[in-house]
Amino acid sequence: ACEKAHRWRAALHLLEDMEARLLEPSVVSYSAAVSACEKGLRWKLAVSTFDSFESRRLSPDVVTFTSAIAACDAGSCWEAVIGFLGR
């Protein structure tokens, strides 16, 4: 829901809240947060969220990669796009 409403702040807050309650965010949770950042034109936050996703040893799926790449594309950050393609 946060993703479709471009509510990137709320999506990131939900991730933080889950962690504070010692709940383990899932691939879907992280993908939705990355996508919300992409829709909100916050490419740096999308990359940061993606990186924290990987640090939790979760495997990003096609949705996560697509959202992160789209966010970097919207931010004209081609170096980051190339970095994602190499992962």
C-alpha cells in the first residue's frame, strides 16, 4: 500500500518498526520499501534499503532489483544501475 501511494517514509518506518519489535522483515517487505522509494524518487534511499536487505542475508528477487534499478534510472545515476547489473 505504501508503494502505490508513494509513501516511502511510511514504508521505511514500517521496516524500522518491524526491526524494533524484533520481527524479521521478509523479501516482500524490503521489496515494497525499495519500490516505494523508487516511486517517491528517492534513489539513494532505494539503494540504501537494498543494501540493508542484502546485509540481512535475504536474496533479492526480480521485483527488488527492478525497483532499485528504476530508482537509480530516475535519479540519472547510471553508475549505480551498472553496479546492480553486476550483482
